[in-house]
Amino acid sequence: MLKRLFDIGFSLVILALCLPLFAAVAAAIKLASPGPVFYRARRIGKDGVAFDMLKFRTMHVANAGAVITAKGDVRIFRVGAWLRKLKIDELPQFLNVLAGQMSVVGPRPEDPRMVQDHYTPWMLETLRLRPGITSPGAVFYYAQGEGLVDAADPEGSYVARLLPPKLAVERAYMERAGFLSDLHCIGLTAAAILGEATGHPVNPPRQDMELALRWVPASAFPRQS
């Protein structure tokens, strides 16, 4: 109950504060690329129920391609690249939170085909929670995703190199999920977004990285410099 009340209150505050930003982003998208402002991404949520996750559109409408997007993907228009870099494209998901489809913090939702074709039994356990806008797995993705996803084969490299450690970190989060850990994750996410934008990556909490070794070997994680 506390988590849901926090989700609603936090989302209302963020949406109210971001109204001017939403208007500016909508105008920028319309000027940059013909098509709708929002993109509805089909995702798998709690208990395997599919829903449409909202994002600001960052790709040209006519171009189809891989489910996974690598750096430099030609489908992304210039304004969209900045929206993605700063994670502004994710802000409409606070509407999904208000609708009860998502939480502020929870395992990031995946494409239905990714779940159907590549999730193992322990990965499916992440569907026991309502998916989140952010999570320790998302922080891991911000820090390591670019290096693990190959532009020549984004889907194949994502499935082989990024999906297992990311979901292991999500699974580790589930072992200690709580209000205080969620607050810490929100702060860590802000630091991770800034770190990604400035070239100083921020990694998930050490305890999540260590606990994740229950599900994947240490070799699944890039060595930290």
C-alpha cells in the first residue's frame, strides 16, 4: 500500500513539474520528424499481462527494424538522440504508473517476443512485480549497455551479453525490495543518467551486483576499471 501511494504521489508531482517540458518536447518532436509525439511500446508487465508503455517518440515512423536499439541507430532522429541520452523519452511512463500498469521502481519491462523466446524460469520470476520506470537493472543498463550491445547484431548481443546480467541484478533487487531501497534507487538513477551523459558511469548497488551471482557467473559482468 505504501509503495502504491508513493507511486501515485511521486508521479503526480513529476508530471506537474514537467508540464512545460512536455510541451517543449512535443513541439521539438513535431518539428524534427513527422508523426505522433508518443510511441506506444508493447511490453509484458506484472504476472505476464501485456500493456502499452508510453514513451516520447525518438525514431522516424516509417522505419522498422530490430527490437533492441544500438548506439548510432539510423532510425533515431537528432532530437530523439538527446531525449534518449537524458532519458527524457521515458517521462510519459509516469502516466503508466498512475494507470497502475507500472511502478516508479521495479524490474524494467521487456518486449513480448523477448520474454517468450529468451526468458528462462528464473528470469520469469521478475514478472511477479509491477514493472518500473527505473531499477537497479536499468542503472546497470545505463552503465554497461553501450559496451555490451553490438551495433551489427543488437538483438543477438543483447540476448547473449546484456539480458542475463541485467535480469540477474533485477532478481537481486527483488530479494531486498523496500521503500528505502526504492528511494535509494531513484537517487542512483539520477546519478546514473548524469554519469552516462558525462562519461562517468554509475553502477548498481554493490549488494545487488554480488547477489546477482546466484543467477549468472561473474564473467557475465564487465570488469570495472
